[in-house]
Amino acid sequence: MSNILTLLKYLVPLLLAILIEYVYRGRGSAFSSGGVNEALSVKEGVFAQKERAEQIFAWMLEKLPNLEPQIKWNKPTFTDRGTYIIMFATAKNHLSILPEKETMVHFADDIAQAGYTATKGLFRIPWNEPVNYELLEKMIEFNIQDKAEYTNFWRK
């Protein structure tokens, strides 16, 4: 029984990553099935934002192909060598970006200059505002470099 659980522990995230890779590489719509909709936390009435979210995730997979897409806590999450890099959460009026508190502190001025609202753990990109891809890439690269030696999922 423990061998089966161990196998499932590694197989389930792999299958999710393959599914996300398949969906985001243009072989299907990430929002075409109810299960993926739920996993991406897209609420009723927000389906007009699906294309925008798909564009961001496709950009991430193209720009940063070494990141591993996963679903964690029902949200799209990207990891690098098993450590958390960034997570996304959808809401009615915005897309929340969750890069970890340390990254938020490091980029607080850049986030404010971009015109995004923020808390200590996330910032929000309104659906009707442009995505600052340069800032997003800098934050992701910061996390990848800062956590290069990490073996834990989260920073300590």
C-alpha cells in the first residue's frame, strides 16, 4: 500500500503538469472543461477574463520553459526544482499574483510604479489594465535565483 501511495505522490503532480502543458501549448482551451475552470478558480460571470489568463500562462510557459506548472490549493502555481516560484488567483475584477512576501518587499516600489494595488503577499492586475510582463519576469527571475539552493517548497 505504501508503494502505491508513494507512486501516486509523484504521479499525480506529473499528470497535472502534463495536462497543463497540453492545454497551454494551444492543443485545447484551458477553460473548456469544468474541472480546469474550478482549478483555476474562475467564478461565474468572469469567463470573459479566461483569454487574458490563458495569455499570461502561455507567456510564462514560453518565456520560462523550465518552470513546472502545477495546481496547488486550486490555483495555477509554477515551481522550479520543487520550490514555489509564483501562484495566480482569479477574482471578478483582477488577477492576483502571489510571488511570496520577500519578493513583494523587494519589488514594492516597482509594483506601486506599475499602478497595481498590493498587500504584503500579493498584488493585483485589474482585468482592464495591461500586464507589466517585464515586472512579472523580473519577479519570477528573482525568485528562481534567490531560491536556487532551496530544497523546501517555501522560503523559511
